[in-house]
Amino acid sequence: MVTLVQDGNRRLIATVDDAARRQNLRPGMTAAHAQSLIPDLVLIDATPDEDEAALTELALWCTRYSPLVTPDPPAGVFIDIAGSSHLFKGEAAVMSDLCARLEAARFSARVAVADTPGCAWAVARFGRQDIVPPGKMSDVLGPLPVAALRLPAHTVESLADVGIERIAQLASKPRASLQTRFGGDLLLRFDQALGTATEALVSLQPPEVPFVTFAFAEPIGDPADLQRIIVRLCRMLADALETRGIGARRLDLVFQRVDNIAQAVRIGTSRPTRDAKHLGKLLSERLVLVDPGFGIERATLTASWVEALSERQTIGRHVADDESDADLGMLVDTLRTRLGPGRVYRLAPVESDIPERAVERVAPVAPPKGLSWPDDLPRPARLLSPPELVNAIAQVPDAPPAFFVWRKNRHRVIKADGPERILGEWWVSDKDIGLQRDYYRVECADGERFWLFRDAPAHAGGRWWLHGLGEA
């Protein structure tokens, strides 16, 4: 199947599917030529306006990953994740999440991450790896065909006529002769892919999203000046959010440099807020990621994720309970900005007798579920997951160990308490059928305390496992 566009009196192929591509049909070929090769070829009139609108809509959806998103017609989207990948636990996690969501929506996509848009474009379409390590762009691009440089079809054909088919061959040719024979676009795309020439991308601004912008009479680059701009933008945005009765859950700050390169940082909050001082502090923490270059001429602050935020009646401390007005949201936001979202969490109890299942990680400010751990079943301060096998000897069968060896260190037990028998949860997993653990809290001669269990009676060949460290 191919789609056609009208070009004067001719009908040209605009796009081809995989089956047509395997039959050597290419965009730019006339419909008559294509039908002479494949008589039963399916021809459909292209709808470029609808395609462009759909691509723009897809690009707006991609702003969930970064504020710097640029459609690349006819079938591409550039996403600058330099300042936002930390919110998704890295570049690989961003790609994985993006591909999973597109696949769930029945979109087929190829994704690549590189230091330059040109390199990412080439690797996504002609390469085999997903992430190009910093400084390895020339090694990755060298074996790729020259078509990976986003060159017009006639330029690619002209290069093929003189025997230049790979990008690495261009590096060995005199630049002056290449420019004279093939034009300046060839060297520009070559330099942009390798990062020796900058490529400015105009990012989308989602409609109906609160944002404020500020342009400077002279370019600025001093960190103190940037912090003052952040404070001013946050105040302006907070006023806009208050007018709408909403609070920000995610902010995108974009600095536009004089060389048309955008530098963006993104922060998230645990709860909707429009506290300008708090938001400014979080954004200032990410200023280390901003390279002002030769100066910044414009700054834009966007609340890309907002939620309703109604006014709340405050209670004076002299009449409120001790913890009634405790709000850890600001502390959590600061820790998440400094340490990363995945490193700040809260442990919550789960209804399970198996120790490793009795706890789960939840959001730091997630509401409590009303569960608690039993007071009469003490647990160690640190739980090993999975438990580690130890060599232990007991004085008599089915007694606590007299000593054990863990990580090549011998521990002599002077006190022991137990057993606490835990049986498997057969209604959760078939693997739990027949599971039995006898736990002992032990204290060693050097004062250390451990939590061990035997996975079967001694006469059945039970083995000893270390499951916890510290006071139980």
C-alpha cells in the first residue's frame, strides 16, 4: 500500500508501507511507475493536513516526558530528555515507558537516545542500538548509510554515483569539494549529527497550560541572576494558578539561549501547590544542569501538570493537635529533587505472614490504609531480601543454632529466642504449599543480633537462612 500526493500533473508516492518498500517502491516515485511494477498496488490519497495534526497531537502527548518536544514531519518526534530523565529513573526507563505506552496504543515506533537530534534520528531509523553513549557518536554513525543524515533523495543518489554510501566515507573527503559538489546542506547535516554544529528545535507549547515567560534586554548567564528570574517567574505563575484555583504538580523551566539552544529542567511535587517560595527553591536545585552558553535571552515557566487546589482553613498551633497540621510535602519535594524520585518512599504494612511480603513501598505522602504490624511479632531493623544461606550447627536437633557462619565470619550464639513458626500462604502462590519456617532471634558473643530461620525440621534436612539484622 502507498499513499499519493499531487505534484502538478503528476501523482507521486508520499509514503510506503513495509510490503511496498520490499518491492523497491520509494517516496517520490510516480504512481504510473509504481503500478507498472506492481499492477495490483493499493493506492490511497495522502492527507498531509490530517497527518500533521495527528503528529502534533502525538508530540503534545510526549510532553509528559519533557517540556522540549518538537514534531519532525512526516513521522518523527524529537524529545529532549536531558533535564527530565531523572524523573523516570534514567534514559533507559524513559524509552521503556514510552515504547510500552505506544505499543499499548497500537503505535509501532523506533526510539533512540543520543547527544544530538541528528544522531538520534539516524540511529532510530538505521541503527541497531537504543542508547548512544556520550562521545561515541562518530563510532555509531560511521557504518550507517548517508541517508541517515536526513539528506534529500537526489543528494543520496549523487553520493552513491561517486561511490560514497557510508557516513564514514564523508569524513575522509575534503570538505571544500563536498560543499562545492553536493551543497552546504550535506556538511550541515553531517556536523549537526556529530554535534559540531548546533541544531535549534522549536518546542511545542501545549495549549491551555498555565505558563509565564520573561524576555531579557541583555543575555544573562550568572547563576545569581538566574535564581532571581526563577523567583520572579514562580511568583507570576503562582498568581496565575491561584486565579484558576489549581496547584502545580509538575513544572518545566525552559531557558532559551542566544544560540537558539533550549535548556530545560523539570521538577515534580508530591501534592498540588502554588507556593512560589517552595517552587523556586526546587527549581534552583536543578540550576546545575543548565548551561547558559553565551547567554540566556528568554525564560519560560510552565505548569505542565496541575490539579485542583482549594483554599484550606488553617488552625492555630495553640489550639491544634501536635501533628494535625504536619505537612511533609515540602520536605518530600526537596528530597526527591536532590536524591531522585525513586529514592524517596515510605514503607507501609501489608497483610501477610511472610516477612518479605509484609511490607511495600508507597509514595511518601500516600494516605494510610489503616493497617499496622502486630506489636507482639517484633521484626529486625533490616530485612535481607532474599534471605542468605548460612552454615549453622545446633546442639540438639530442632534447637536454635549454637553458632553459624555468614559471609565467611563465624558467630557464636549466646542467647536465642524462638521458634516463631510461619507457614506458607497457599492461597497466594502454589510455591507456598508445604512452606514452613522456624524463626529464631539470636544474640552473639560480640553483641550482634540476627534473625535466622530453618526451612524444615532437622530430620527433613532443614537448612538455616539469615533473614534479618539488628534488634527484633
